[in-house]
Amino acid sequence: MSLLELHIIPTEETPEVYLCPEGKPSFIAGRSLPENAHEFYQPVLLWIREHSKNSKTSLQLELRFDYFNSSSGRFLFEILSVLEHSGNRSNYTIIWSVESDDDLMLEKGEELKSLIDLSFQIRTV
């Protein structure tokens, strides 16, 4: 089965999600304050699991958050853990993009980087 693109339109409470199976840059960006983080992130997790099991292509995932709540943080960690524990983790690059004056998001990126054994770059914009 071929994996399709996943695109979730952002709202005031949820980030935009664009996941592409064909080697194009993918991203999750915006504010992540969903009322039900499990419901929001479930399709993202399913897509990531499917990609990690069946795709031979690399995935560059940019994470650009203005803010995220603790339940969103748990799902971000779970997404990264799936990639970390896949048989082809060298195919994955995580880019944490953060505004240069956003100390909170910079700290969150550094925290995630320290917990995950993946190619993880922190970029200030």
C-alpha cells in the first residue's frame, strides 16, 4: 500500500501538519493546544508508524511551534520515539525551528534533542 500525503489545516488551537512520503520536507507548525491531543495527533502517529515500517525514503521533519501544551509535548515525544526505534532511523532528520528570542521553545527543543537518538538540528530563524 502506498502512503499518501497527510495535510491538516491549522486552527487557532492546532498546528498545520504536512507529511509527505516522497522525500519532500514535512512539517508540523503553529500552536498546539488541542482540546483532545490524542484525537488530533492520532492520524499523525499512524502516518509516522506506517512510514517507519514501510517506506525506504528519507523523512525530514521540521517542527516549528509558537507554543505547545504538555499533552502535545507527550505526543511529539511519541512521534520522535517511533522514528528513533524504527529499523532505519538514519533516514530521519528532525529540524527544530525556533525564533531567536523564544527561550521557551529553544529550551523545549534542547530537551527533546537530549532525549532522542536521531539527527536533530536546532535552527534559529
